[in-house]
Amino acid sequence: MVKRIGTARRKTRHLFSVSRKMKGKIAVSGFVRKFGIGELVALVAQPAIVKGMYFRRFHGRTGTVVGMQGKCYQVSVSDRGVKKTLIVGPIHLRKAYGETAWNQK
């Protein structure tokens, strides 16, 4: 059996990077965002905050809020035809406009 090398953020230098004008202090409003159950959300990571971040495979995906677990949200995402439930912090979620995460304002 081959041992897995690295962590969950392995090979994410460009995937989780943000543009130059988006760098700096993070607004507190991102930590206290509210989402309702059944709401469509986009998984867009805030790379400066590791707590509550999902695995890199799900970056840019759209999911549905299923419930809450503490301060985090349970998000249902389809992964190659299989429904998976992720536990994601509110800083890493945005409201999805339309069916894909790239149609956001």
C-alpha cells in the first residue's frame, strides 16, 4: 500500500490564489453570513482561513445547504454522480446565482 504524501492543501498554489486587489484584511461580515436550508451556494475558498475549508476537489462547485453543524454549514455536493455532504465554514461560501458557481456577482 502506498502512503499518501502531503496534506489536503497540496498542489493548490494557483487554485486557491486570489487577485492582487482582493488581498488584505478580510471583512467580518464573511464570518457571520447566514444561509437558509435548501439555498444554493457556491464553494469559493478564502485561502487565508484554513479552518472550515473543504477539500480542493470541490473548489468552484455549487451545492445545496442541507443543515448546520455548529457554526458551519452542511453542503450537499454531487461528486461524479455521488452525493456527498461537506462541512464548510460560512467564509468559504457565497450565494450562487444560477446553476453554476461562476455566475456570481
